[in-house]
Amino acid sequence: MMAESAGIAKPRQGFAGLWNISFGFFGIQIGFALQNANMSRIFQSLGQSLDDLPALWIAAPLTGLLVQPVIGHYSDRTWSRFGRRRPYFFAGALLAALGLFIMPNVPGLWFAVATLWLLDASLNISMEPFRAFVADMLGKDQHTQGYAFQTAFIGAGAVLGSATPWLMDAIGVSNAHSGGGIPDTVRYSFYIGGAALFCSVMWTILTTREYDPQTLARYNGTELFAHAVPPVPRATLSGIGPWIATGGLVTAAVRYFALEKELYLLGGLLVAFGLARLGAAMLAARGRADNLLTHIVGDFAGMPETMKRLALVQFFSWSALFIMWIYTTPVVAQYMFGSADPASDAFNRGGNWVGILFAAYNAVAALFAAFLLPAIAGRLGKRNTHILCLLAGATGFAAFLVIRDPQWLLLAELGIGIAWASILAMPYAILAAAVPQDKLGVYMGLFNIFVVVPQLLVATVMGSILKAFFPTEPIWTMACAALVLVTAALAMLRVNDAAAD
């Protein structure tokens, strides 16, 4: 039973407490924003073609898929004199700052891909416990406020990270490289981002004190270290066979029809999940059910109904976002600045303007989350609020199809920013109250699967779609983004009102 229903409420946090709990996300999002706004540009600067960009972006979502459930599982069980979640904040921030310093100095394409793995893994090590940290520190009545506060810092950090290359150019830093490599504007932006990330995470580490195990157990109404072993699905052919068979069929289809080789990854992941279920069932049958594999497989199979329905919403929402992060630069450069040549001045000016566009939607998200989102959710309910915000985002993506003046694209970012604010807050506020409190970390990590899988699908499938149907017209990727965001809004109708409010 949850603490509040047992009459043991967590202390309410004031402005300073909410600030300190979430300030580390400001720096983490600087890192993500620099990555999201500049990796396509970096890859193209290092000689990669447009239709190969999604394959190179696979590193980021795949890393999150592997890292977040594992970090969530172990952060639920980490009790030390440094805290429960804070050791992960520190380790992730240190490694992410290192990745940001390395990235603009990579000597070649595959070194950049490897560094992206390091950077994204490190950002995920810090980020995943932050999601659980908000619910650890706040009572249910402050969840919406807490995640909205976190979203405000995410938006603010993304504004700084996205706009820094443009600001570097504005103060006279070179926006080109004599050898055709990574421009100095991007190089110095990554250095600034690395320092800001580490300092902001350290602020949260040094200004917050986590509840000790006894106190947190009392608030949650659970026994100390009461991490129940979930029931593990039995190793039946009907439960495991379809995953392995589907993965095998995908792999065979890629080979037979000469599809994009990146689709091998999708087939491999399906087979791997089937084998993971088999391994967990075999361990449980031998009486070895209390381990990482059986917990993750069992918790995934036993997700609460609300989480299952939110998962579908997340799937479509993040498909749209990943399309945006990959293709906005080539779309804006080609259609608004008139160049698809990565070596041209017009393309680099388009790349800088994308930084401003990304800063704009994040600024909207920060302001909307800080001043409007909790009030709207309190009046309309979390579910209806999220539906309206997703539809606003779909309108923003659709605007790319008709706007050709780059200045007017700022209007499109208004709708996208509203959707972004809600995507970062509403699903987590609903989820935090719907899952067992002693497993917040692992369930937040498992929830990330439905953020990562659509990104993997976009990264593996969208390149094939682009090449097959509009090889020289990337603008249609924005239409795809609008359609899947409308689908996310429709899926949100299935989330029960009582669970969401």
C-alpha cells in the first residue's frame, strides 16, 4: 500500500527543495541537446551521406535500451553513505562530461560513433535514477509538480545546449573548418556543455539528502529491502517461440529482399528477448529467481495495466521525436536555406538555425511546464491534458510542410514545445503512482524501453522509407512525425481516467 493511503505522507517540498531535486537534469539535458542537435551535422561533416544517418544514430537508443533497466534495478538496491541514486548521478555525469570533451576531437566517423555510445550510456546512467529520484523524494500529491519542475529544467538545459553553436557563431567563432571537419562553433559548444553538465549534477548531489532506507520504507508502507521476486513467465513454446521466430523471419527477410542491413538489429533484439525469457525461466526453475535477469524479465511481464497503456503512447510519441532529431537539419538546410551539401555555407547556416529551433521548442517546454502545465492538468486531468498537448505537437510538425521562411518555423516550434513538455512530465507523473514504490527505479528503466524501441525502429526503417519513396525529399519525414503523434493522442484515450488523475 502506498504511504499516503496509510496516512504516512512524505514532507512537502518547497521551491528550493524542488529546485535542488531537479537541477541536475539541467546539465544532463545540455548534453542530450548538444547530441540531438549536432550529431547528424558531425556525421555529415565527417563524410556520411543523408540516407545512412539513421544507422549511425542506432548507438544512442540501443545504449538506453541496455543501460536503463539495469541501472534502475541496481539503483533500487543501492544503499550507501552517499545515498541511493546519487552515486549513479555522479558516475554518469563524470563519464558524460568526458564524452562531450572527446566528441568534437574525434579523428574519424567510427570514432565518433564509439564516442556516441560512451556519451549516451553515461547520460542514461545519470538520467534514469533522476526519474525515480523525484518520486522517491515527493509524495503523490506533488508528482505532477515535481515532474513539471524537472521538465522546466530539461527545457532550460536544452535551450542552452541547442543554441550554443549559434551563439558561438554570433560572437565570431568560426562556423567552418578548413579541412571540412567539425566546426569550431560545435567544438567549443561541447566543451561548455561538458563543464555545465558536471557542475549542475554536482549541485543536486551536494544540496539534497536522500531518505535513509528505514524512513523511505516507512513512507512507502513496505518492509526494509522488501524487493519481492516477481513471477517469471514459464519457458513455454507459446511464450518464447514467437519472439525468436519473428526475429528469425525479420533477419531472413532482410537477407532475401536485400533490405537495409540495419534491420538485422531489430531481428537480433527480438531473438535476444526470447532467449532472455528462456534464460530467466530456466534460472527460476532451478531456484535461482533472485537475480538481475529474472527480476527484469518478471517485472516486464508483470507490468501494471496503466503502464502497458502508457507504453503504447510513449512508443508513438518518441517515434515522432526521433524523426525530428534525425531529419530537421537536412530538412531545414535543403528547404529553407537552399542547400543539401554539408560542406556549403548555406547548409551550416541551416544547421545553426536548427539549433535555434530546438532551443525554441525547449524554451516553450520550460515555460509551459513551469507556469501552465500543472494548472491545466489540475483542471482537465492528466490524460486530457496530454492528449491536447500531443495534438499541438502534431500541428507543429505538419507546419513544416507549408512553411518556407525559416523565421516562421518558430511558430511550428510552439506546438512542438507544448507536446515536449507534456511528454516529459505527464506519463511519468501517472506512472509514478501506478507502480510499486520499492521498484520505482526498475519500472522507470523498463518504461524507457518504449522510448528506445521506437527510436530503433525509426533508425532502422526510416532510412529505407526515405530511400524507397522520397530519396531527395526529406520534408515528408515531418508528415510521418505528425501522423504518429496523432496516433499517440488516440492511444492516450485508452489510459483510464482514475489511473491518470
